[in-house]
Amino acid sequence: MAAVDSSSRTTSTGTTRTQSPSSTATTTSTPQGQSHVVKSGETLSGIARSHDVSLGSLVKANPQVTDPDLIRPGQRLNIPAKTAGTTSSAPARTPAPKTTAPTTAPVPDAPVPAPTSSGLTAPTSTLRRGAHGADVEKLQKALVNQGYMSQATMNTGPGVFGPATESSLKKFQKDHGLSADGVYGPKSRAALQQALGQPGNTQAPPGETTTGTTNGTTGSSGTHVKPPVKSLPSPNHSSRNGTDIDTIVLHHTASNNGKGDISWLRNPDSKVSSHYVVDKDGTISQLVSDDRKAWHAGKAGMPGKGISDVNARSIGIEIVNDGKGTPFTEAQYKALEKLVPYLADKYKVPESSILGHKDVARPKGRKDDPASNFDWSRVRDAVK
Ligand SMILES: [Zn+2]
């Protein structure tokens, strides 16, 4: 499972949440004083399910749990009251209200009927602070999609290029090696087109689009094709700070509930994420764009080396599996046999750097994923 990467917290602005008893008191839950004593082998998501509450509300009610991966048997957890419409299987976050304009981005969890339905394009005009109109709104939607602006921030001034839009654009420019002047011009447009995987831009590898369910098309490297991915963006990411990708880290989620796992990895309170999640049925979801750092490895180091920022150099893949001997599905292996070779090819990852979380987690033994019944030969043979 992904682990809290404390170094990421400091570099990510806007995702830090303070959890205090007073903040939980302001939720719509009513305190009931119900509690749960953790038994050996239980997971937070399992406990949430058993009490029919959302993971997000369970985490909020337990500010003492700083690493959701590390709950201890005997630990007492507060169980929040159920909120109407909230179940453990529902995402903890509901999408912010959206306008009904035809260019509205798809609701993240809704089935996406066609790959072209996102309507997200990089605007063509030059934009700066003070600008307003449809192109500014396009820019804002793209920044939201790329994780540089929250939907809530955008809702405070859709179509108005104010200080929030400017600072979001500056962050985007900085992460893409541009001068962070806050002016949206041709270079920013090219970078944004590429980030959105917008068709018609020769720089963007086809199939790189992470909006909607895409069909596999020829990858940039030619030999391996990016398999179709479902776009379910997570806010939990930060800059790679210029570090090249040269490692792939595989995980198991420690649960058999893919929907709950994805919900957790997209919850800003969890502070964890991965680039990809491979569900039981082989569906691959992309939560974080490859060019951003996902927060999956926690305290880690490359084999034989000291502690380093493994997240900055790696792509993290979570496989939905409880890690207790449940077989990994044939559909999962088939998906990994496409996804891992594609990534290894694209980023020139040597076979020796396709690792499990257990290989990089520090101190040694902190993690055991993917579980020992995971058939590494399936992945290794596919990248040969
Ligand atoms: Zn893991």
C-alpha cells in the first residue's frame, strides 16, 4: 500500500489538512461515542466498511492516526456517525458543483461515454491577470484537471484570471521548466497541450491522454502501447523537481475493494497516491500523471543504497489485493503485462529497477507488498 511520504507534504501546498477534534466537530456527523478496538490484521478500509462509514470520515474522526497504513492491534478508533448518502464504498469526496456548459469536465466517477467527452483543450489566446472569458475558464479547467488548482478555487471565479489563477499557472510553468511569469503564452500553451494529451499536438504521445477512458494507441516508443486507462485524478502529488523516472514500484493495496482503495488514494486527507491502480477486473486507473511525483513509497531507498526520494524517480502501481494470499487475477497480470513494459520502455527503466514496495521500504521489513504469491515472472517475462 502507498505510504505517507512526509517529504512530499512539505513540498505540496494546499493539500495539507490539519486534523483536530474541533474540525471533526464541524462535520455533519453527530458524535455518538462509538469506538472500535483494532484487531490483528484489520485495515482502516475494512473497519470503515464494517461500520458502514466512509474512509475519509473515519480518518477525520481519528487525528491520532498519522499513518493510515500503520494501525495497531488494540488501538481504539472513534467511529463517526453515518452521514446521509455516505457509505464506505462511496468516494469520500463528492465532486464540486459544475456548470452545465458543454465543455464541462466529466464528473470523475461517472462512466465516461466517449474519449472526446472531456472537452479539455488548452486555450489559444494569450492570457494574463485581468483577462476574463471563455478562454480563461478553459485554462482554469485544464489547471484543475492537472491538479494545479482546486475545483473549489475555480468555483470562486470561473472565467476570471485573478491571483489564484496566476499562482496556479506559475506552479504549472515551474513544473514544466518554463519561466514562472504567470502569463499564458505559446510556451505555456504547448506544455499544457502536451499535459492534456490534446490531439493534434505532435509533441504529445498519442495514448498519453489521461482524460476519460482511452483506447490504447501507439506509444511514443513504438514497441509497446499504452493500455487504456480510466482517468481518476488524485490531488496527492507534487513536483519531481527535475528527477528523471528510472524505477517502477509495484504495491498491493492491502484490500480487495478497488473502489474503496481508489477513493482513499484520491482523498486529500490520505496524503497517499499512486500513478496507476490495477483493479481485480484488469481496469487500470490513472490517478497521477507520470510527470508528477505520486506519494506511494514513503520512507524508502534503492536496493543497497541509503534512504532517498524514491517517489521522485519512480512510477507507483497499486494492485488491488489484500496481500493475505488472495490470488492476483489473470486480468491483473494481463494489464500489468501491458502497462509495465510500456512504462519500462518509455522511461528506459532497467529490469533491475522494476521493484516491489518491500524492496525499497525502509527500514527493511516495513512493507511486504506485493505479497509473496505475486508472480513476478509474469511481469519480468513481459518486459524482456
Ligand atoms: Zn505499498
